[in-house]
Amino acid sequence: MRIVMIGSGYVGLVSGVCFADFGHSVTCVDKDDTKIGALKAGRLPIYEPGLDELVAKNVRNGRLSFTTDLAGPVGEADAVFIAVGTPSRRGDGHADLTFVYAAAREIAHAVRGFTVVVDKSTVPVGTGDEVERIFREESPQADVAVVSNPEFLREGAAITDFKRPDRIVVGFEDERARDVMTEIYRPLYLNSSPLIFTDRRTAELIKYAANAFLAMKITFINEIADLCERVGADVQQVARGIGADNRIGSKFLHAGPGYGGSCFPKDTLALVKTAQDHDSPVRLIEATVAINESRKHAMARRIIRACGGEVRGRTIAVLGLTFKPNTDDMREAPSLTIIQALLDAGVMIRAYDPEGMEQAKPMLPTITFCADPYEAARGAIAIALITEWDEFRALDFARLAEQVADPVFVDLRNVYPHEEIERHGFRYVGIGRRSPQPN
């Protein structure tokens, strides 16, 4: 089928490339001339394992192209996906739908013949109704069916998630759209990936409900980790014990510095605002948002306490800046809040991240970026591991001990057993474990 993807950011690019790899003809459209120029030259605006090879393959085979021209491709399309940003709106936390509605207006004037218009962006309940209204207002003669098809991609594993999904959710009001979406996803449908058809508003809510539940699960285990420290238990064993229950599951039960990224922070906040607007508050989600924000500040205090409390003018090494491994995404990364709190306390920061430093530089202009973990540790009174990149799972602690001014290792992801670290003369501070913790 002929597919147009409006927006060549994370969701749009990954989705468009994977659709092309299924055999569809895909055109990715973006207003950013520089981004489109880079994509045409084979340079990707995001880091996602395996994506560069998939882009090159499908461009070479003539199934994938990039352009700033919306009108031409849309006029020939069977389906047009809207995959633009929906950031939190300044001031009130609602999802900012400016880009979604602007794309809808442009599409309205470009469609020719029956076209399915798909909201791939994460949008609040009722957005599809408004997009439909925009089409009636801008181009009453346009024959379109508006669909909600939320994405469930994990950064760092997005290609696998797209090609082997747990489920595909399609919300529609026009039966013709069901047929088109079934054809688009036929390569997955034939492999028995569950294709869930619902009404449009239900599909819109499914995405928010899923992300909110996972955010609550992360926040739950973080609070249990704090309790473990108080009572002398081990959060990793608690997580293993409860995760073995198939009603709970083991995923998202890893204690750490709080969730971040492009989805959980903005989606939980948007769901809270939607619920409040409809006089149906989601108090568990409200608590999740508040606890997660306070946790990041608590992690900075934990690092300071691990250093004995006197940190002004001293150096701390930070390993990992992105909100999770295998991405260069710095959006709402816990490291941003933690590092800023350390800077406010007078700390000098030396940092290293395998992929995120270019993204981090404008956000953290006063810190020193280093070439590797050992350069970052030079002269530091502590090393804080914030993001669990594979590169950090086999550090040479004998070499690190030669670099640091004081051997303190704060493991905010519980990557290492404390015995291994202490064997090299480091004092170890983890999360929710029985190893010695700061007071």
C-alpha cells in the first residue's frame, strides 16, 4: 500500500521504515529541511540499534523516500499517518496538539479520493473527533476516515517491538478504515499478532492507560526499595519474588532513580489533566507523577550523603546520561535533575555516555564531557552510575581506583553486587539492598 508518514522523529521514522520493510511504499515527510537532507544522505537524526541498516536497505530497494513536500505524496496515499510531537503544554501539563492539528489541516487540502488518516502520535481522548471536525471544516468534500493507532515502541528495542508486537490497537468509526488497516498490518496479522479493533476513543485511552500503569509499576518498586533499606531487605529479591507471579510479571520492576524519556512523564501528566477535566481524578497516577519527580532529587541527596555531605568544589563522575540505554534520548532523563541538583550544591561534574553526550551538551553546558568512564573518574570523590549501558557492566575497578580521589561508587541501577566493588576498595551504595547505605 502507499503510506505517507507525517513526521520523521522517533515514532514516524521507525514506523515508516518498518512499514517499508513489510513491502509497502512509504514516504516520510518532515518540514525540517536539514533533517530530510540528512536522511537522504543516510544520516539519521536519532540513535536506534539497527535502524540505519534498515533505512539504507529500503531506500536502496525503492520502498522508502524522504521529502518536505506533503501535498504530492498525500494525494496518492492510501493511508496517511500523523506522527508528530505532542509535548506537555507549558503551564498546565495538557498534551500540546498544535502539530497534530496543523498536520490535519495540511492533509485536508491534499487528499484525493478515499484516504485513511491515522493518529500515530500519542493523543488524549477525543483528539480523533477534533481531527475529523478539522477535515469537515477545511475540506468538506474530502473522503477520509480518521483512525487511532497508538504506538507501543520502547526506545532501544523499537524495531523488534514494531515487528513482533504484543498487540496492535486500531480505533475506528468507519468500516472501510478497518479493511485498510488490516491490509497495512497483514504481514503481522498473518503471524498471529493480536490485532485489537475498538472504537476510536477507547484506542486513544489504551495508550495512556498502558503507560500510566507501567509508570506506576516503576514507582511502586522504587518505594519498596526505600522500605527495603529501612527494614534490611533486598529489593532485587523482592522484585524477583513478586515478578515470578504471572499476574504481576518481572518487567518494570527494577529499582532506580525514577522514570524519564519522551513518553511516561508527559503521558502520565496528560492523563491526570484529562481525568481532572472530566471530573474523574486518577489519584494513583497523580501520586506516581509526584513521587517520581521527588525521587530524582532524592537521588542527588543520596550521592551527596555518600560523599560525606561536603561536596562544594569537589568533582563527581557521572556514568550514563540518557534516560535509558541504547538511545541518545535525553528527554526528561533523571540525570538532568540529579546533575542540576549536584551543580546547585557546588559540585563539579565529569560525565560520560556512549551515545547521549551531543544531545546533553546544550542541556548541561557547565559540565565536563569525557571520552570514557576512566577519564570521567579522574580526580572524582565518587562515581555515580545513572544509566545502565552494557558498556558499564564490566568496568575495570582496579583502573577506576587509580583515577578517583576517593573510592565511592553509587550504583543507582543496581548493576553490581556490592562484594565485587568493595573487593577493589570502593565503598558501595546501591538502591534498596542490604549493602551499607548512607544515613
